[in-house]
Amino acid sequence: MPRLNTGRRPAFGSKHMSYSRIGFVGIGKMGAPMAGRLIAAGYDVIVHDLDARAVAELAGAGAKAAASAREVADAADVVFASLPSPQILETVALGDNGIAAGNAVKVFIDISTTGPRTAAKIADGLKPRGIAMIDAPVSGGLKGARNGTLAVMTSGPAAVFETVRPILENFGKLFFMGEVQGAAQTMKLANNLLAAAALAVSSEAVVMGVKAGLDPKVMLDVINASSGRNSATEDKFPKSVLPRTFDFGFATGLSFKDVRLCLEEAEAMGVPMVVGSAVRQMLSVTNQLYGPDSDFTSMVRVVEGWAHVEVGTRRDPVAEAS
């Protein structure tokens, strides 16, 4: 695969610096299509994941496989991580066989949702090794990851951000939240709380309407033309709830983790979250009933069970008979 930078590399931190060797640790639902976009853009991509099948699939597309996070960091100038929890991220970033032990890595970019305190801790741990950190959590789902239309929230040293901007632009629209390490993580937690809250309250409202005999599709049309419209009624219900597929692309366990993290960070700041606490409880129930791997649109199924009704596209007997 061709390298984009074949000349002499400028001094670290120069806005003219370009990187060609990119590492990716964690190539799950979001990491795999994002790594794939970098391969398509012509970067040398080195990947590592515990899922050998995911690694083999990207290797077939042109990536190089690595046996550990450290091996990735020994080969790549910039290393991304897309991991499911703060604890796993900390081990991968700072562990004995992790990214901090690598000899080639200059910039570590965390696209996971791990919270601002974890971001600050990892940045402090990488600094003595001469590795800069950029927080870059993303929003926009699997479609956005595949199409390069994600919202990419970033924070960290501005000069370092400029050196990796061309790489990050492969993923979507960039929003620089400032140089405070973890600022982008705070933004991501706030966004994900709002997304989960919209789904929770929309589930209650639509189930109530169905219980009263309303057509859920007509309900959504009215809501989306009115003041109650939100991301759940505009996107998640039409795509994943009405057709009963529950496959929007975001796991219940991850949503529960994100909302829990948000409330923990808010509590540490002294910010009360009464509504957020109710959303966390709804996700906890959904997680228990349907499992962490279920789609988070399964939240509506919880309310359906309590109300003894089902939300779905209503059959039209006239149309079916014609």
C-alpha cells in the first residue's frame, strides 16, 4: 500500500507534519469501518484486536496484523484506540505490553467513550514517554463510520491536533473543543445522555399512544412536525422500532456505560442529574432483560412489556387485499 509521506519528516509538532503509518487497536463495530476508511485513503494501517476474525477481514483489505497493542505502537506513528471501557483502555494504553511501551508512536488518539478523568490520567501517563494524546470520541453510528460523516469531537494540544487533522477528516466533521484534556469526552457524554433520554421518553410517549389506539406511524409524523421531535422519533423509531428489527447499531451495554459515566462525571463536578438518573435506570432494566449486546432501541420493549402492547407498523387490510 502506498505511503502518503515519503519525504523527510518535519520536527514533531510542526503543522506541516504528515503521518503515513496508522495503528488501530480495537476494530469492533465502529473501529473496523473507520480503519477501513484509512486503508482506502492510502495509509499503511496496522491493526490489533482480540477478535481474530475482525483482524483477518481488515488484513484482507490491506491492513497489517499485529499481535499486541505494543506491536502496533512499535510500527505506527499514530495509534487509535476504540475500546469498550475506561478500564480496558487504561490497560491497553499504559500496560506493560501496551501503547506506552511502543517505540514508534508519537500520537495516541482515543475514539472510545471513556470520560474526561480517564483521558487526563492516560495523557499524564503517556507524556513521560513523549507521546501526545488527542481525545476524539465520535457520534453518528455505523452509517456515519462507513460513510465518513461522523461528528468527531476533539481536544488536546492544538499543535498536535493540527498534525493529525488530515487523518481525522477521513471520518467526518471535526469539532475542536479546546486544549483541556478530556473536554471532548465531556461533550460526548453530554450528547449520549441526550440521545438515550430522547429514546427513553419517546418510548413512553409512543407506547402510551398505541395503548390508546393511535397509529404509531401517524404519531411519529405528528411529533416530527411538532415541538416533540427528536433523534429517536426522527431516526430510531422509523428505522428500528416500527419494523421490529431493533438493529439501529448501538448496544444497550455501551449506552448504559456511557450514561453511567456521564452521571459519575456530573456527580464529581457537583452537577445534579435527576432526569439522567431515570435514564440510567431504564437502561439498567433494558440491559438486564435483553442483555448488553441487544440494541439500545430495545428500551421500547421494556415499556411495551409493562403496558402489554406492541409498537409496530400497523397493517392496512385494504392495501393488502388490493
